[in-house]
Amino acid sequence: MAEFQYNNHIHSGTQQTPFYLDSGRHPRMGFEPAQPASRLETVNEFTDRMHSALTEAKAALVKAQDDMTRYYNQR
């Protein structure tokens, strides 16, 4: 349960969950409402979505690093 909580928690540095950045989807918890049938995602769409998520995470980490640097340099 602790691993699931950690992997499903949005981290302050990346602004994403580790599970999403690793697998490209959010984990199922077992009590989600019934969803309509979805269309099958192509490989290109998946790679584009993963590339976009990783780019956003990298930008969030750079911003967090800049914020921490600015805070540290004030002292």
C-alpha cells in the first residue's frame, strides 16, 4: 500500500506521479466508474504523450531547482 501511495502521489519536483512518468497511465484503484469504450491508442500517440509528459517533468524539475537555488542564495 505504501508503494502504491508513493507511485500515485503527485511529486512537487516533477508535478507528475512516478507511475504516470514510468508507464504513461495512471494506476487503477478498482473503484473507478465504468468508462465508455475507448479507442485504441497508436504507438506514435503514446510516444508523443510520453515525450510531452517527460518534457513537462524536466521543466518542472528545472523550475524547482531554480526556486531552491534562489532560496538558498538569499541566505
